[in-house]
Amino acid sequence: MSKLFRTIKDIFLIKELRVRIGNTLLFLLLFRAGATIVLPGIDMTQVSGRVKGILGLLDSFLGGSFSNASVFALGVAPYISASIIMQLLSIAWPKIQKIQREGEAGKRKIARISRILTIFIAIFQSFQYLLVTTSNNSVSIDKPFFMAMSIVILTAGTVFCMWLGEKITDKGIGNGVTMLIMVSIVSAFPAALYQEAVHRGSRGILLFVFELFFLFLIVLVVVAFTQATRKVPIQYAKQLSSSTIYGGQRQYIPFKLNSAGVMPIIFANLLIVCISFIVGIWADKFAWAANISRMLQDITSWPFNILFACLIVVFTFFYTAITVNPVQIAEDLKRNNSFIPGVTSGNATARFFDDILDRITLPSAIFLAVIAIFPAFAHMAGLSLSFSKFYGGTSLLIMVSSMLETLQQIESYLLMRRYEVIINTGARIK
């Protein structure tokens, strides 16, 4: 416990870290304040209850802003979509690949293109959002004027959220976009916890405590899964220069078990939403279309969860294949006069990396699929719907990864502070 208090004290001793934490809290407060502002001209009593099924998962992802018809209803979702599109284009389009290889200038160009693309995606998603969540009864002003005004407001809200995310990254702690998503998710936890406690009542207090303990165990497992790596040893060749031998060091290439992150779950969600939207067009005319649409809206049904899990497994292999290039890694090793002990440089090294990726991607894909569908099983077991969403899925993975990234950044500042003390005074912070 004394070590914890000493660490907290060290955090506030570092001026830059103290300022960054203050900036982060200020930006997050602005974000949450905007999430409570409702679109003008809308009757909230007519909107509640229209967001359900797969859209309910998106609502939990945005911290309730989606169902509350907030000016930040879309949050950073359009920006994430734009980033995904740019990442896929960088693989399929040589021109984007060339821009990426330009270093910092290329990153700035990619970021500028992503911002412009975000605006167009936000306009399209704003229109779709208003069609889904509003009706003639829920709008108290002229409907065409309301649609035009709300599209402008929602798009401006997305741009402001994007700006907040970038400011948190530059002036605060952690990755700004993931921090905004994490805060949106965490903001719904107290209400979900209270709802679950009321659901269990005084007679179910022991079961409620067990649920909390089981949630704690799931978080520990997800943390271990997020941090797990497969270290591949590499050896640098010894070189002779001016009668001096240098090199010969052994290092490691860390392959993360979950190199795909939450992207497979996001891809699977997007695909299911698209399928549901397309099938819903014919739901009124054909019985089979109505059955499929109903199945895709029920996130606790077996067909939905089996389809969801299978899509996650497929997208995990797909995303890992397009983001991790064994041939490029093998070429970089050869160019830097390094090799894997016992493995020939070149094609043999590329095949070696490819075999490792195959072996670690399969358990990663299965684990992601289980984590993604686990909230549905938790709800089937009797947990309230709002509380069961914290038992897995994209929400839990984003919370864990964002917290770990923030803690690592704080730890790097503390480590730098200790090094400065050692250099200046020759003593460690006590």
C-alpha cells in the first residue's frame, strides 16, 4: 500500500505529467458534458426504446449517447470507420502505400485524408441514425428542417469529438480516441451495477458478490490475453570494424497473441449491421427475410452468436494476414545482418514467421470469439442486459487496452523521473 501512495505522490511531483493528467480530465469532462445535450426539436419520450438489438451494442459502445439522441450521438464512430478504410486502402492501393512510406509527412497526409473522409462518413451515418431513432411523433418541429439541422449538428459533434481525441493524444495521457470510447463505456457501469443490484435484491446479495468476483476474473484473463506475446529470438551477426568487434547481441521479436486487437469484432459487427439493413428492406414482403432480420436483432439467439463467432474467427485471420507481413519482417532482418538461430535467412525465415502466426492466431481468434459472445451467455444466465455487456465484447477489450496503454505511459514518465534523480543526485526517489 505504501508503494501505491508513493507512486501517486511521484505522479504529482512531475509537472509535465501533472499537466497532462489535468488536460486529459478537462477534455474528458467536455466530452461527457456534450453527451448530455439532446438534439433540438426532439421529444425524448418518443425516442427511448427504439435502439435495441445490434444497435444496443453500439449504444453501449458510445456510453448511451446513441439512445439519448445526443449531439455526440455518433461519437468517434465515423472517425474509426475512416481509419479502418484508410488502413485497408493502404494495403490495396499502391498510392496510399507510397504516402505511408514518406515518414512523418506521410502520416500527416494520411491523417488529413482521414479527417476529410470522417466528415463524409459522419453525414451519411447521421442520416441513417435519424431514420432509425426518430419518427414523426418524436419531432416537434418541421421534419425536413429538423433532418437538415440535425445532420449538421451530428457531423459537427463528430468533428469536435475527433478534435478532442487528437488533443488528448497530443496534450494528455494515452490514445485520445480509445480514451473517449473507454470513458463512454465506463460511464454506463455505475447505472448497470445499480440495476443488477436491484435485480438481485436483498436475497440475492451473495449471488451479486459472486458476479462481481467473476467479472474481476474475466478482466484478469483479458489483461493476460492482451499482454501475452510470443518472443522469437534473433541474433545479430558479429562485425569487425577498425580492429573492433561489435554486434553479436541477441534480442527478441515480440509477436502479440492478439495482434488483431478489437478489429475483428468491429468488422463482424459492421457486416452484421449491413446484412440486417439489406435484409430489412425485404422483411415486409418475404417471410424468410423477416425471420433473418429478427434473428440478427436478437443478440441472445444461438444463430446470431454462432454467426458472430464464425465471422470473428474469419476476420481475425484476415486482419492478421494483412497487417503482419512475414516476408517483410524476414527482409528487414536480413538487411540488418540479423537472423534466427537455426533458421536460414530469406524464405525459410518468412515461412518460420508464417508458421508462428498460424499457431498463435487460431487460439487468439477462438478467444476473441468467446469473449465477444460471452455477454449473451451471461444474459441467458440471468444477468441484466446492461450489466452483462461488461462481461466481454468490444467494450471490455477497449477498456483493458486503453487502461494498460495509459498506465504504461504514466510508468514511462515515472521511470524517466527516477533516471533524472539518479543522474542529478545519485539517489533513487524514496
